[in-house]
Amino acid sequence: MSLSSSILRKLPVAGLMAAALGLAGCSQEKAEVKDIIRPVKVVEIAQAHDTRTLSYSGSVRARTESALAFRVNGKITERLVDIGQHVASGDVLARIDPIDYDLSVKSAQAALDAADRQVETSELARKRAEQLFDKKFAPKSQLEQATLSYDQAVATRDSARSTLAQARNQVGYTDLKADRDGIITAVSADVGQVVGSGSPVVTVAVDGEKEVLIAVPEMEIAEFKPGKVVKAGFWSDDALALDGKVREVAGSADPQSRTFAVRVSLPKDPRVLLGMTASIEASAANERQLVSIPLSALAEQGTQSIVWTVDRGADTVHARPVKVAEFAADGVRVAEGLKPGDVVVAAGTQFMTENLKVKLAGDTVLQSASAAGDGGDTKQVR
């Protein structure tokens, strides 16, 4: 046998061995891929609460605010207060030009003086008529006429006195005075402006009880009833928290915002100042037990929404169909398919396959997700 024929006979055997080794390598490689355990980040579904927290922001204001105005017309000559200034009852806030009203007082005084003289004249005529009637020198009709003139003069004098008192009152009305202690919160008219009676000039927030005004949408207004106890927090001081009480709920919605005005009374506290921003928190019953999960935990399998749950005993993942109720700013609200204690893959769902081995190792974060609107606890699993 020649050397060339011997080599030709050995070639198929070498090829088969190479192919066998190649297949063995591929099989081993597949086995190694199959044995890969993927670390995952998960959320644990916590027990859903029966209540949820409603939070609305508002501003602190006085329970009573008075828009003060002059009771007479005129041109403003002085404004004696500024916004933020505290005033006491009786303090003069502004003045209007009193010249015309002073003239009215003088005119009324002159009319009263004339009426007094008329009364004196009529009284003398009446007394003379009485004397003449008593001596039979004058008929009774003359006495009656003199008495009637006297009574008319007295009535005219009384009217003149009332006119004078009214004129003096109007002079007093040229000074706008505070009727209660409070703080100036607004100025609506200034020096040189001609204002009519009843036109607001300044607004005074009356000292005393303070409240927070919030706007509540119509889907939540049923949770606010007069007397309901709520929590009030303040942005300026995290440590300041007070128990408030709903005092008043508007009977109709605002035509522009479609929200209802709710007033929450606050206990007296010197740290609470007018205009501060407050946050009102109220508890409400959960009508639907919705579970909140991160948006990254939601996956699609055909037309069905699914999540990948972790079997803690086998350390494997399994697809589970869920019913999505709504999407929110903090994730997805799930109505059906999850229950407390379920562990859901929170990220990397595109890499998940049925029965894939996973591990919760290192600093994987477990975030408890609970009923919609509730916050969850976070913990580190090592």
C-alpha cells in the first residue's frame, strides 16, 4: 500500500473526530448558557390598606376678611396704612376731602337756627291767641290757627335738627376707620382717586381664627364633610403640623376650575402666619384595591398584559396575566392578577423567559407596593 492511499483512508476518521469534538463543545456551551442565573430587581406586593391619603395644597387666610369702604363719595386725600400693617379698632385708615360736607353742616346749622326762631315766634303768637280767647276778644278758630302754626314750627325745627345730625355724621364718614383689630391685606384705592360710597379701599384680615382654603375636585369632594378632622402641614416648617377641621364646603363648583372650595379651620398657633402655604391631608376609604407597580415591571405577551413573578422556592420566574386599571405618574395600577406577597420583576422583563433561574443578591432593592395612592416601604435584601 502506498503512502498516499494510507493518508486518504485516515482523512474521514479525522473529520468525524473533529465534528464530534465540535458538537460536544456546542452542547457544553448550551449547557453553560442554560445554567446562567440572572440577577433581578424586584418589587414585593404588600398588603393593601383600606384607606388612602388625599393631599391638597392651599394658603393660610383669616377666617374673616373685611373690605372696608367710605360711606360717602369723595376724593381720597390721605392713606395712612400699608399692606401688612396691623391696625386696631378705631384707627383711621384713609380720608377723603371733607370740604363739601363741612359746608353741609353749616347749612344745616343755619336752617336749625331759623327753625328755632320760627318756633319762638309761633309760640308768642299762640300765647297771645290764648289770652285773647280767654278774654272773649278772639274766636276759637284764631287760637286753633296759632296752635297749628306753633306745632308746624316745632316739627320743622325737629327736621332741621335731624338734618344737622346727618350732615355731621357725613363729616365723620370722611374718615375711614377700622372696626376691628386686624392686618391690612390689600389696598384697592389710593390718594387722588375719587371713590363712590361702598367702593372697597382697603381689606382687613380680622385677628382671630385662621383657616386654609383648598380646591377639591368633584370626584373627591364627597370625602370632605364639615367637622372632618384633617392634618395640616406647612412648607416653611416641616416640624409644624396641626390638626385642622373642615369648616365649610362650597355648595357648587367653581365655573372655571370645576373644583369645590373647602375651608379648613386651624387651632390658634403664633407660628402660623397669613399667606403661608399649607398642605391638607385627609384619609379616605379605598373603593378599589388597586396594586401599584413600576411601569418597567409591565410586559406584553401577545395582546395580554403580563408581569414576571418570582417563585422564591425555586428561584425561577413565571409569566402571570394581569388586568391594568390605569396608568399613573408613579407607575401602573393593577386591578387583578396580583396579591400580597407576590414578588414581581421590576426591570429587565425583556430578558425573562419561563422558568428562567434568577437570584436576589447583592443590593437588590425590594420595594413594597400597596394599594393605589399608598406609599410602600423599602428594604435591602442581601
